[in-house]
Amino acid sequence: MYQGVKKCKSPDTGRARSYNRGVALLLIDDDRDLTALLRDYLAQQGFDSETANDGVTGLRMAGAKRYDLILLDVMMPGMDGFAVLEQLRRVNDTPVLMLTARGEPDDRIHGLRAGADDYLPKPFNPDELVARIQAVLRRATGVTAREKAPAIEFCGVRLEPSTRNVYVAGETVELTAVEFDILDVLMSAAGRVVSRDDISLRLYQREASPFDRSIDVHLSHIRRKLGEAGGLIRTIRGAGYIFTQDTQ
């Protein structure tokens, strides 16, 4: 296997092809060997993937066609992944899964702050990559019973699960898919403390690591985007977070 990918046992490709059929991916990475390898592997899983080997080309492709998800490498010469993500988020809300060399915490935090939906450190197991892709897509486009629920509104903050829209005082607030899901969890449990593990299980289907700051980063984004209403989300030290339903 090339650097960045760990060997693994192949999954049930027949079931995978059916589940992933019609999903369009864009892989932006300067490692041509890795992108070729991943494109072949993702094709075996039923994904329709295209590749770009530099940031400028990746941005052009993302602007010319609507992809379901973008896999974006951080370490690229010229325009790195952070610069690509920054420009992408100005005009495009496509979910982004960042690939970070060595899983450096600063890289992960920087990517999340810039608008990435998830991250995966290299080297990675390709089965985990597929699982992460599917998890991000479920959050971004999946229709669940929760999304059919009625709107939730407290203190001028309105969350509509059916359309995945959020409004503050009638004004639209642009949240990423993962930010929407975190706010949904908190507002659905308004007045009650929600633990980091509860949020992590909803987002990533795993308990939170003590050293993983991704949820804190996303919450910081949500508070900032909500403006003064962001004060409704409070951190309860050692317990989790609460949407308070009041401004006191």
C-alpha cells in the first residue's frame, strides 16, 4: 500500500456498491499514486470519484460540478488544503472530509474552524475512510425521523429539522452539517445537560476522546454564528453542554 493507506480486509463490496451508488466524490491530493489507489478502491465500493492533484484544479472542479463530498488533503504545495477550504466555503457548502498528515491536533482544529465536517489522519484504513464518508453524508443529506420532526424554537432561535435551516430573529444562519446536528441535539434537550459522549455518538457513532477538541471547536463556531443568542449555549464543566432556553 502507498503511504497514507493501511492494509485492511475488503468489506462486502456487493452491499457497498448498492449503498454508495450515485455518490459523487472529489479527491484533492497532490499524491498521484495515492489518488489513483483511492479512486480504484472507492470505485469498488460503488462511489463515483474524480481527482485533482493541486488546489487550483480542485477549486475549479468543485465550482464546475456539484459533488456530494470532497476529500481534501492538507499538505499540498502551492495552495494547501486550508487555503482551498477557505475559498471553497465562500461559495460552496459541499461536505468536506480533510486528510491530515500524522493527525496533528493543530491541523485538525484549523480545518474544523475553516469549515471542514470531519478529518481523518494519515495513514488511514480505507474501510474507516468509507465509514467516515458515509457518516458525513448521513449527517448532510440523510432523511431521518428526527428531520421529519416539527421546528424547535427558543428565545428567537428557530431550528427546522425538515429543511435543516436555522434562523435567529428571522435571519438565516449558515451552519455546516455537523454544526446543525450539534445544535439539533442541544435544542432537542433544551434545559438539560448533554454530555460530550452523547454528542460524539450522534455525530461519529463513537464516544468522545478526552483529547479530541473537535466538538469544542464546532460549538465555538455555532456560538459565533448565532451572535448574542450564542450565549444560550453554555458549557457545564465536567458534565457537558446545555441550551438554557433563557438569557439570564
